[in-house]
Amino acid sequence: MEKGMISLDQWSETSQAYFLSHFHADHTKGLSSKWNKGLIYCSPITAKLFPVKFPGFRVSLIRVLEVGSLHSIPLVSPSTGSQTIIQVTTIDAHHCPGAVMYLFRGEFGCVLFTGDFRWERTSERALMGKSMLLNALGGEKVDFLHLDNTYCNPSYSFPRREVIARQIVKIIASHPEHDVIIAINTLGKEDLLLHIASALNTKIWVWPERLQIMHVLGFFDVFTTNTSLTRIRAVPFYSFSVDTLEGLNTIRPTIGIMPSGLPWVVRPDSGNDPSRSSSLLVSYDISNCNTKGNHLQSEELSCVRKFHKYIYTLPYSDHSCFNEILEFVKLVQPLNIKGIVSSSSCCIDPRYHFRDLHGQDECNEPSIKKFQQQSEKFQQETLNTSPEKFVTKSSKGSHKIHTQLRTERSLRRKSGYLGLLMSRVSILRRRKRGVKILEVDIVD
């Protein structure tokens, strides 16, 4: 597809048509209430959220694409100046409310952009999405796949979300005298909160902006901003910390739950008592979440980890884990593939893991060789990296979480994962300047 025709979750470039996959903050950087560059195409739910996310936004610039329907959009070829028609089909991504994939077809071939997605093997919505996608493809191959590669590494293997939801209910029920705070984003995890409310027959407190979003989504009776009506509160990530939990426990007994694919692992600043630490380190541990092939050994296996006397983390993820990504790539059999996640701290190249599952384009082999060379270089560099403190900061600018770099031994182990490559720029930044997380919504 020629440059300048369409933009996907990119708002700095000049294009003829813009497509928004979903409303998480890391997909809307550069989009604001003052937007005037052109038309924005999105799902019906995402369109409804615009007035909440961007008050005063010109709704005349929004074009709604019904999920599962084929739409034709006339554009102009930048190279020839002649009119061309692109066909686009939206597919349910089952990530957060309104999240969709985009399947484009035209003179350029067939391009699939997943955005963020979670297609669990036994999910009815995922099965419907797969059927919808295959029908839209009509037997054609995907020429280029832009893939959600957030957890594109064999070390990531998550249980189904409904399994984790049941475990969270058990944790809450086992603390009948405690208040409970649950860390969530400004959008997403609604199914989890509804499951908790139904299982425990209770309302759930949310902050005012979140309540407004819940009402837009059609949930009027479950959520409240009145703290006297419930002991369970869903709070934004930036307000969830060890310090917060310890402060709340001076008032009344309180536990915290973080449902995420990337839990915050507590590490002590000094001494051997993690319960006194106010340091959190982003990582993931699957020691209690082992799988065999693509099947869980037990529906009720324990993936609960208690990293602080007040905090539980569970791998409830709205992104596909490695086996789910693998099945997806096998389903669409793309000729070319590229990850949509490319942060300053890691680069997970899906072409390394799936090079035998798609056609070889002229860029793949050199890219893989370069990837392997960079991984070896990274391993040598990190062997001499000493533990140092760095600071992560939320987009709100109001909450700092102090952490420590892993020890030399831990770094050596991490660098062995060929699918996870930290750039030298990132290492230097961590050592000299610290790490800044621009948006909290990227945590799932």
C-alpha cells in the first residue's frame, strides 16, 4: 500500500484516511480534541467513546464501520493521481470494548492489521472472529500481517481469562473483612469486573471518568462512585502501589489485586523482608502457570502470586499469549509479517519465531540474521551491567515507582531469550537517565 493513503493508529503522518483500532492510550498518541487532519474510521463502540475521551471532538470527522461488514472507501493513489478503491472489513479483536482488527484489500493485495487482540482457543467470541475473518478472506492469503506481538515469546503462556476471574473471586471471598482495590486501565477488564460483581452479588466502585465510560458501554446498575455501597474498588494503575496499600491498611484491612499479563514483582530495597519493600519491578513468572502443549494441566491450577503481604498478582491478560499468537499465524498464513509493538525497552520480532510459517520475502533472512547478531551483542553488553536504581513514571506525572535493575545473573538469563531483545540505547538510558513510561494504559 502506498504511503500517504491510510494510517493505522498513527496520528502524526498525513494520510487520506485514518483508522483507530481501539481507545487505549498507546494507540492514540497524537490524537486530541483538536484533531482536523481527516476522517477517522472506527468501530461503533469506539465512536461512542470519543466524546468521553476527547470532549469537544468534531463528530463529523468520525466514520463508523460495522463489525463484520465489508466497506468500500475511495482514495487517490499518490503516485498516479488516479482514484482507487480499498475494501476494509472489521473483525472483533476481543481485547477491550470496541477493539477491532482491519482487513484491507485492493490493488496492493491483502493486508491484515490486528491491533491488540486476545483470541483464546475456547472463546465463543474468538471462534466467531475466526469464522468472520476466514469468510472475509475467501480463501486468499494475507500478503502482509501487522501482528500484536506483545507476548510473542514462548515464555509467555496464560490461562484463559475466565479461569483467572474465578481465582480472583476466591481471593476476595477469602478476605471477607477486607476492602479490595483492583488495578485497571481507563478502558478494559469490564468482563472481569462484571464477573466479580455477579459472583459476589455486589456493586463495584470506580472513579467518575470510569463510571461515565461504564454508562456509555451500557452498564448502569453494577458500578458506583459511592464508597459506602461496596468494599471493592477498581482504581487506575497510577494510584496502585505498595505505599498506597500500606497507607490504606493503617485505616482498615485492605488487599490489592493486579490482573495483568505483566505483574509488578516486589523486590526489597534492603534486607530480606519483601513485605516492607516499596519497590516494584515489571516482570512475569510462569512457574505456577505451566502448560502442556496448548492445554492447561488443570482448569483450577494456581497462578496466584503474593509478592507483598497486601498484594496479589494474577496473569489476566487481554493480549494473546504465545500459543494463541502461534495458532493465529497458522490460521492466516501470511506471506510477510511484522510486529506492531516496538518499544524502547524491547523488540520482539515475530519473524524469528514464525519464519517457517509464512512465505519468505526478500527482507526476512537479513532481518533474522541481524536480529540474532543484535541478541548476541546484547548478551555480551548485559553481562557487565551492574544493578542500579531507575525510576518509572506514569503519564499523570504524580506517581513514581522506584525499582532496581536485575542482577548480572538475572540479566544473563533474560538475554538468553532470543525473542526478547533490549537495545543498547535502552540499557544506556536505564543506567544513566532512568526509564519513563509515557502511558499507563499499555499495561494490560
